[in-house]
Amino acid sequence: MPDWRAFCPLTEFDNYATNPCPCGYYNHPDKECVCGPGVVKRYVSKISGPLLDRIDLHVEVTPVSYDELTNTERAKLDSKAIRERVLQARAIQDERFKDLKDVYSNAQMPSRMVREVCQLTPAGLTLLKTAMERLQLSARAYDRILKVARTAADLAGSADIRIEDLAEAIHYRSLDREGWAG
């Protein structure tokens, strides 16, 4: 079996992380942010739009409570089940890109291929158009959303991109949302 890193080449943007504000507590479930709305907005605006466009997933991560850390109940999905879903999605992508050189995953698809591989239903097209207009997303963000939606569909074992796959991909563009930071 090939080394997994051959299928997931790292870029300079992988694992990019930042605090949501200078004090680090904006949107924290238990601690109050002491930064004013203008301060938070200025802080977040330091991350340029073109940089954000190049990041596939924007995920806000809230701290895990002590109770959650010490909970002994099994999670709904254990690591083994998640691993199996990922391996199945990788097999789908291996088959999809078997005849292509230097394309091993959805993330590596060039723009022209995204239009072929990431077909949407009329309802999906309407949802994406609405998101593009409301969030004022770029063409690069459009491609990223389609690639992430295709991956969500692969993880679900779906041959088609479903509306929920597309909604999930749009949800991962949180830093593109106007008003996210106050």
C-alpha cells in the first residue's frame, strides 16, 4: 500500500490556526471576550481575503470542557469507524483519478476538472449561487466549496453531491461570512 502522504501533499496553508481575537476568547462558551467589536474586526481582517481563499476549511474550534475530556462513554463514531469511512472515500478518489498524473485527491483537481466532477442539482446550484452572492465569495472559494462538497459526498458514499454535502462545504467557509467578527 502506498504511503498516505503521497495522496495528501502538504501546502504552506495546512494547519493554519489563529486565535479569534487578541484576548483569545471571542465566541468562547464560558469566558467573556474583553475585546471590543472594532478590535475583533481589525484583528480578523489581518488575515487577507486571498489567503483565506486558499484555505479549504475554516473551522471554529471551541475549547473542550473538563467534563467532556473525562467522559468515559464511547463517542458515536469511534476512530475505527471514521478511519474506515476515510479509506472508502480515498478508494473512491483513487478510482476517480486513476488515469491522471499528479492528481490523487479532490483537493488537487484543477478548476476545469472541478466543473466535470462536481456536478450539482438545480437545487444545489441555487444554494451555491445564494451563498456566493450573500457571502461575496470569489471564484477560488467557489472551486474550494465544490471540492469540499465532493469530498463530503465521497465520505458519505454518495455518487452525487447532495444538498447536505454542499451545505456542509459552505458552512466551512465561516471566515468568509460578513459579520463573523462583530
